[in-house]
Amino acid sequence: MFGGKSQTVTAIRRKDQTIDYFYLPRKSHPTLQKLKKIPFLRGIVAILEASANGSQHLNFSSERYDRDPENDENLAEEKVSKTTMILGVATLGVLSFLFGKFVFTLVPAILASFTKPIFSSDIAQVLIEGLIKLILLLVYIYFVSLTPLIKRVFQYHGAEHKVINTFENNLELTVENVQSQSRLHYRCGSSFILFTVFVGVFVYMLVPIDPLWLRLVDRIALIPVVLGISFEVLQFTNKLREVPVLRYLGYPGLWLQLLTTKEPSDDQVEVAIASFNELLKIEENQTISKEDSQSLQM
């Protein structure tokens, strides 16, 4: 999946080896558009929109994966209402994101509280909490990546990064050129996940940790704050990636991508190239410049 200024495009390889596309226009309510211009609030809006839109793209690919294209007409009969389906999938995507965020926010706080007899100071508790959250995150991603389905998703994730890197290096989008590129990229959302852990440590030091119920309430209440600040940090590190020394600020996010991306096969790279070319054709009639690529997302 690739996103441009006005459109997002997903390409999938069908059972008959043809490539099919899903298009989703970038449309936001006027109020949301205004919020996107406000620092710290814009990150929250962008994340929720990405969760909702990403779920629709995943639904498109999952319902057609391993299905004979000749049976596509049956998809209409399986849906009660296209509008209802889209709203349902989008809502599910947002709720899934929020549920995961709650789990990875509250569980570390509860586990850290058990270490209080040993690490009693507030600073020590927050640091232990952050360490537990980081370990849980890495362990979760590692074991999930071992499943065939998620491994395949991570391979396509790597293919997306390789295509973007090829384009930004002014190379022709061929399978050979794409495969020669790194599967890591600064603008990846994986970096954002890691930043929420680090930012949370600093934010949580500003609120009390006792009693436990107050600690948990604070963690929930501060989720928007952590998300908003983390988004700004991600944007900041992206701007510094060409600056010597300062570019290393984005390295932790790149290291996490070693888990969230896998080396893709040539077939998967072909699909990624097709998706990207389709986006270019729609967005800029294949006249997009390297500088404009900053608006492209994976």
C-alpha cells in the first residue's frame, strides 16, 4: 500500500497471477483538516485515520486473497451494505489500535508496580515500566513475525520500503534495482511505535505513580499526549536524517524495522512496484519529483 497527496493505492496479486488494485481517496472532514494543522493534535488525527484507512486496505486484500477472480461477483452478495462494511472495518481498525495501545500501556505499569519493594523511587519505577514496555513490544513483534501470515505482511512491508528507496535514489523501478535497496526507511510508522515508548518515559515522570489506580488512570489520560508528542518527534527526526550526527536520532526506529520488515521475494517486489506506479499515474501523471516524494507514505 502506498499513499499520496489525494489517494491511497493497494495492489494485490490474484490467484490467476493478475494484479488487482484498491483505491481510497484521502478525504477528511473539514474539522479534521483543521486539526491536522495543529502541532501535537495533528499526530493523533493522522494515526486514527491511518488505522481506519489501513483496515479498509487490509480488508480488500484479505477478502480477495486466494479467491478465484471469476467469483468476485459473489463478493457483492456477501456484503449487506458497502457503506456499512466500510464504516465497520474502519471502526474496527481504530478500536483495534486503541485496544492494543491500552494493553501495552497498562500492563507494563501493573508489572512495574510489583517491583516497587526493590525499585521504590518514582524515577526508577517509570524507567522499569518503560523497559518492560520495550521488552513486551519487541517480544510480541518477534513472535508474531514468525507466523506465516504476518511474515508475508512484513515481506510486503519491506518491499514497500525498497521501492521508495529506489525511487528516492533516482533509479529505475525494476525488480533488480529494488532488491538492491535497503528494506529500512526513516518515514516508517514502525519508528513511531518505538518513539511512544521513549516519549512515555519522559511524560510519565511528570505525574505521580501512587496509588496504582491513579497511575493507571494517568497512563490512559496521557495516551493522546504521548501519541501527539511522538508524532512530532518522528517528524523532527525525518527532517534531520540528512544532518550528520543528528541523523542518528532516527536509528532506533530503523533498528525496530529489522523486526517489522522482511526481505521480499521478486514476486512481492513486482506487486509493490505496480502499486507505486499506479499511485504515480494517479497523483502526478508520472511527473512527480524526488522532492514531492516526501508526501508519499508506506
